Amino acid sequence: MKKIICIILSSLQILFSFFGIAFYCGRPIAIVDEGESDYVITFDSDTALLAAFALQEKMDAATGACLSVSEEADNGFIRFQLCEDDRVGNYGYKIFVDNGNIIVGAASLAGFDMAIERLLCDTVSDSRMEIREFYTANKKLTWESDYTINADDYNPAYRSDTFYNDKNDSVAYVANAMWHMFGLVDDGQDLVYRFGNEAVYFEWVAEKIAWSNDAAYKNELKDKIRDFPQTATGYLWSWGTYPHWKVDDYYAVHYDGNFRYISAVYEILAWENSTDFLNCVDLTADSGEYASMDSSKNKTVLEKTEAAMRYILEYLNGKKGLIQITEESTYLNADGTERFDYVMATDEYCWDNTGKNNSSDSNYWDRLCFGNYSAYENALFYQALHSMAGIYKMLGGEYNDKAEYLEKLADEVKENFNAYFWSEENGRYIACIDTDGNRIDYGLTFLNFEAVKYGLADEEKAEKIFSWIDGERIVAEDTKTGDEILSYAEIMKQIGTEEYLKTKIRKLRLAAATNTVSYDNKENKITGSAWWSYHHGIDVWGNASYGRNQENGGYIFYPVFYELMARTSTKDAQSTTDRFADMARVYEYNRLQSDQGVWVEGLNGEYPENGLVPTAYLYSLVGVQAEYDGLYIAPKFNNVYEFMGAKNVVYAGNSYGIEVNRDSSLTITAENDIFDMTLQYAPEKFTKKQFEVIAVYSDGTRKTCTVLPDAHGVISFDLNDTGVSSITVKPILVY
């Protein structure tokens, strides 16, 4: 009987290993007990040495045990060794016990990292870790099916044009394709506009191109920011030619331009590493029927930016710790006899931002009735406070006190945001609280992505949000649930049976539905009113019913940027690259050239903001971001990449190539042999080790120095020199 059981277990082990399933058996062996361990970590190669130090660091953090690393040990060791084994693949691993010693085999550093995560899964308490006798995981990438572009118009340059990795895979390919299609808009297709008509686009375009080498595009953006009209109270006009937002004979007031204007200015300053732009003066001539409401002439960008923040704090009640949109928000004088929402054509005011059904829209999402206490405007407020504080910190001196005030206010806003807008019942942020005190929740995915990206959600809230988005958690009363939320087939369902079946069989996923609860639901049908702003013939009960409009069950593409950024910061990089791979599969299907139905998709056309999506490769994976105190690089690796990089990254007027490695090394190359930056590098590993900095000069000479990460794991130093071709930062692994 025992023999039969052993045969069965052996057969299951072979079967599970063949299918790549982690399998373990045997009694557990204690590696760490009460924070102590007699084990030594050994290695057989440089790659294995990196893994050994990674385990040492993570085991110390998890259990408090400090294991030594040595090239050899007679007994009582955990040995990392390179191996080639079909059961392991190119980023899998095997772990087994041999006479009390633990052997860890893998073919790459990525595989070793996976094995370390497996070992850490057996941490049974803060001071105890066990291992069973056998694990294996076959992790073999099949590039032909999962990560390769099979395109008739295949462009080899897109493998590594601007974004790249060691696999030269579909993730890099689609990021580069989208960068030219939607980002720089320079591939000859003109699939999206370069600019919009509202101040709201300034932040999106700035975040999209401020780091790029397209100087003409950036200068055009700066001119538009400098000259955009603004009322005496600091309100940035809703439209370039009107204080209010106008479409045909419909008028509204949009407030999001003020928040995004401030963030756009900061984005430009941070990437230029200069405050010179703040001194540029608006010299536009008075023109148009509403010229009297433009008070921005002869003002500097700094004056306009500060006025924009004053409007937010005073007229949108931001100084109270939460934005509340009221009728007084439109006043130009104390008694309201002059208002910027006055419409000459109708001789009426257009304010109606109550947040109730059938009320007016208040931002870019021009069908939705955000108003009163709006979560969307408050999320943007939180971001704008940090942006304005960053501007003041760059100016320094007398402005530092202003920066401190805004940062304290931001902390208050974050606390209030979660108290007012988090729904514990649904595990997501609601849209708004209307003037009757009703909490409005239609499962707005874009709002939740931005809130997480800005840092408003803690880890627990972010986990709940993504369990809803990824279909792992069903919210009662939602119209779309499970896989439907991200399904591209659900979008194509409205187009026709053939397109629906083509996309469904491929299991294509592109962007989350804008809302998971329909506005034309049963409850609203009974009352005959919906949370929908009616204008130019788009009817929520007819041509804009659920699934037939981009703001009601359809999608706009740009929120995918915030989704990717949020995934990387709160979930993991593998989740992010998997979503890039999703986009690559849709690219294979239709080249991301689709504008089906009547406003069902927001992919091609008036959407310059869609160019944000590929930049998530730079910002979240390679981890590059300009801030008031320097250039930050904080990479996040998925399960398979050994290195990633970005080319033509322009910071402080100089162009660089940036490459990050799984072993925590970083290389920056200077196109013009000039380094002018304060580098803030946050490696994923070895944050308690010394790092060596190697400067290679154009004449072939080299200089080296050593640096140590600070208490937050950040390596900070100034790089100011000419004639330098490259800088490499790498850990010094001494055992």
C-alpha cells in the first residue's frame, strides 16, 4: 500500500511538473526559527551570487535572520546554482532538499527571483520560515504566442525604437507603436489631435511629451499655457475662446482646467530643471466678445499659476480641505452681480453643478453630472497641491513656507477624500455627493485609477479596487462584472456579431469600461432621469444607452495610463506588462485604428491624451520621473525582464539613454557627453549595500567613487560634468 502511494505521488509530481505547476511534498524543514538560522547561502556563478544576496536581504527583512553568503560550505547551506532544465524553462526554478541542504536552480536571475518569492511564501511567522522537500515551476515564455507581434506591417524599429528590454517583445513593440501613433503623432497617420481646446489638456500633453526630444511640440505647448485666458479671480476659461464650455447651443462650466494647468506648469519646470518658464509673459491682444473677462494679459506664468491656485482655494473652497463646487464659484465680485458663466447668446447664467440627475457637467467628462462634492475634482486638487508645492520648492527662499502650507493641506485633503468618497460596501471610490447629500456611485473606473495613481488610496483600498477591475470581485448591482469590465469584445458587441465573435475568441482586452453601472438602469428608468448631461442629441435612453457610448459602458483610452501607473505602484510590474501585452494583441487585430459606432470608443480622433498610455513604460517600469529636487529612477521589474530602457529622454536640455538592470545596476548615456542633474536612484535590491559609480569619459578615461543608499533606499548624488559619455551605478557585492 505504501509503495502504491509513493508511485501515485511520484506520478503526480511528474505530471504537475510537466504542466508547470508548483509541487511540494515531505515534512517541512525550518530554515529560520525564532529569527535565527544555521544556514549559509552559497553560489556557483555571478548570477547566483546576485540571487544569494537578494535572498539574504529579503530574509533579513521578513524574519530578522542574517544569513552569511559564502562561495562554499560543507553542510547546512542554501545553494543557488545555474541550471538548464526543461522543467524549469527560462525563468522558472526548482528547489529541493538534499541531506538537509537546500538547492535552488534556475536559468536566469529572473528565475532566481521567482524562487526567492516562493521561499518567502513559506514564512509562517515574523521569525520562522520553513521549506518542504520539493518545488518546481516551469516558467517558459513562448514568445510566438504571448509576447510577439505577428503583423503584416511589422516594423523592426518598434522593437527598441524608444522603449526596449532584453526580450525585444510585444510589450516594447506596442509601446513604441503607440508612442508614434498617439504620443508624438509623427507616423503620418494623424490618428489623434496634437492639442485640445481646453486647459485640461495641458497637463496630459505635458506629461506626454515634456521628457521627449520633440522641441517644437514642447514649445507649442508652452506658448498655449502662457497665453491661455483667465478671469480676474484666477479661473482658467473652460474653452480657448469662451469662459464657459460651449458645444453648439449648450453651455456649461468646467473646473478641471485649473488643477491640470498647475500640474502642467510643474511638469515642464521639473523636466527642464529650471524655473525660467515662470517668467514668460502673456502678451496676447484683446479679442473676441468675452475679451473683458480675460485678465491674463501682461501676467507671467507664475502669476497665472498662483492665481489659478487662489481660485481653487477661495472660490472652490479648497482651503477648507475639500473642493465644493457652488454657484459662488462663478462669481467675479462679492455680490455675484458679475459672473463668468454669463452667456451673451442666451442672456442667462449656465451654472448647474449640483451633482444631481440631469444637472450640468463640471469637467472633461462632459456627459456626467459631477458637482457639489466631486471626487474627480478633489483627486485633481490633491495632485495640484503637490504640483504647486513642487513649483514653490524649485523657487526656494520665501516660497518654501507656501510649499509647506500646501503640503499640509494636501494631507488634510487626502484624509477628507477617503472619509467622503470611499465606499466600504462597494470597495471603490464614489463619483460625488450631490447637494441633497446623496452618494452617487456608478463604478467609475477612470476616477478610481487616478485616485490610486495620485496616492490617495492605501494598499488595502488599491487591492479592493483592482480585485473589482480585474473581475475577481463582483459588486452587487453592477451592470458589467467579471471579465466583462476589461473585455474588448464587450465593446465590439455593439458593432456587430462578426466583430464581437472575432474579439471574443481572441479574449481581447484593451481598456476598462468607463462605468460598471449603467446610467439608464431600472431605477433611473422608473424616475425618468439619469446622471447624464443631455446635449447635442446624445440620449442615454437611446443612442447612448449602456454600451453604446464611451461615457456609458464604452471607453476612452487615456485612463489606461493611470491604470498602468496604479498597477505598478500598488500591485506589481507583471500586471502592468501583461496589460501592455493585452494592447499588443488588440494592435495585431486592428492596429489600434478603431472608432466604431457613435462615440462608443475614444481611441482615434480628438484624444491627444491617449498618447499618455505608452509613457507608462518610462514612468512606471523603467521608473523615470522628474521632480523638484532631481531626476528620479525607481525601476520595477516583472517576472522575466533582465533589463529595460528608454532612449532620447531629455532632462535639463540634454538627451540621455537610461537602462536599468534586474541586478540593480543602472547605466545612463549622454548623447552630447554632458551630465547636468541631481540623480535620485532607488534600486529594487541591495539597498543596504554600497554602490560603485563609474564615469566613462569621451577620451576613454574612467573615474569611480562609492555611494551608500539613504534610510529610504535612495542613492542621491550630483552629476555635473562635460565630456562624460556614460555613468554606471552598480552594487558592490562583498561576502
